[in-house]
Amino acid sequence: MLTNQKKSVLHKTLHKIGVEIALVVLILIAIILEPKFINSQNVINVLRQVSVTGFIAIGMTFVIICGGIDLSVAGMVGLSGMVAVILQGRIGVLPTIMVIMALAVVVGICNGYNITRGLAPFIMTMSMDTVLRGTAYLTTNGQPVAGAIPSYKYLGAGFILGVPVPVIIFLIVIVASNFVLTRTVFGRQVFAVGGNAEAARLAGISIMRTKILVYIISAAFAGISAIVLTARMGACDPTVGLNYQTDAVAAAVIGGTSMQGGEGRVYRTVVGALIIGILSNIFNLMGLNNYMQVVMKGIIIFAAVFWDNNKKLRSI
């Protein structure tokens, strides 16, 4: 039997690198169950898919660390995708991206401001999601749009030195986001507000400013996800991005981001996104029913939140 000291060491080890160990084990299982998993084309597909949901998951990490939740990201993807495909052929790619970022600022300000004024994050962002999704339907009366120009398609389907462009953009976002959270004053403020908002306020930190900024970041990353996704498809319809908030929350909590705020790491969220992406890929290769995949993701989220809650209780 394990002594208490050995149990403590094992627990600390699992807490530090448990997610990374889980990823390695999952990859080995995937190779054993489905040799097609290591096919180069399949690996590229997994990385592309992970990058799409990974953008949103990183933005969600900022929000959750700050003590909130953003359920409006799915609607943001839907509306951003529709607007991007409609505009890119008319005003060009760069102006289109600027429009999407401006939309993200508006959405982030609305979410952050109203939440700091007393609205529950769940209610505020769920309402915003409905508004954004409804507006996406209104843009074309529910009809899909197509006609992406080559320079726009390159953002989702292009390669640089054999590496998919979405993956390169994702890597840039990972590095930049990790730097912001770990090396800047703003990053420390995000952790402070999520850990203890009242103490952060007494320390002179603007709660409203911090929350507005994290919700802007979340909306902006959802917009980037929409651009990359629709650029790859060359088209968009109003249903794009449905339930993406589920994968984003799952990736964050699997990566160790505490739903109670004040704790999380970008790189671990990326590991969580890889786990979700690989699981989905394995399910698809094995021909598992799509509805069963939804059930499995729900179970995974529950297990991760349950683990986080127990960890908090043990620390009290």
C-alpha cells in the first residue's frame, strides 16, 4: 500500500502533469485502436480542427480565470462567419478582419459592462448568444453564403512550409496569450479579479475594465475562429459554430482552468483542446454515432468540473 507521503507525491505529480500524461496515453490508444490515426492527412485534419476550437478555448480561459463564463462565443462565430464571407469579396480581406474585430469589441463591451453591473455571466452571455445567432440568420434570411476569394481561402486552407496556415495562426495566438497572462500587469489583474474580486478592487484594480477586456478577447478569438473556419469551407451558413462553447469550456476545464476563477494556464487549455480534438477524431474514425459523441463530451466536462471541485474542497 502507498504511504501518505507517496500518495501526496503522486497527487502533486498528477496535478502538475496529469493532463499531459492523459494526452500521451490517449494518442497511444488512438494509434492502437485506429492505425489510420497517424496518417499524415488525418493529423493535419486534427490540427486544423483543434485550431478552430482552440482559439475559442483560449479566449474562454481568460474569461473563466477572471471568474466568468462566455456562452456567446457560438453566436459570435455564427455572425462573424456570415459577415466575413459577405464582406471579404467586396471590401477585401484585411478590412473584413477589422470589421470582425470591431464587432468583437462591441460584443465584449456589452458583455463585460452588464456583468459588472450585476447581471449573471451565464444569463448575460446566453442572451447575447441568442441575439448574435438571430442576427446571423437575419443577414441572409437564414440562407448560406458562398463565394470566398482566393486570398481569403488561404487563411483556412493554405500552407506555409507544409504547415497549415490555421495552425500557424493558432501557434501565434498561443504564444501571445501565454505572454499576456503570465508576463503582463493585465494578466496578473485577470488572476487577481478571478481569485478575489473584492481584494482586487481594494488593491486598486478596475474590475469593470478587466472584465470588459477579457470578454473582448473572448469575442475576438471567436471571430478569428470564424474567419479561419469559413475560409477553409469557402462559405458559411447561420448555424456555423453551434455548441462551440461546449468544446471551449471542456478544453479549458480539462486543462485545469478552475471554474471558480483565479487559476488556469493557456498551454494546458491547448492540451485540453488536443484531447477533445483527438477524441472526436477517434470517434469519427470508429464511426461512433454523433449523438453519442455529444454524450461523451458531456461526461468529460462533468468529470473535469467534478475533479476541480474536489480539488478545491481538499484545499480548504
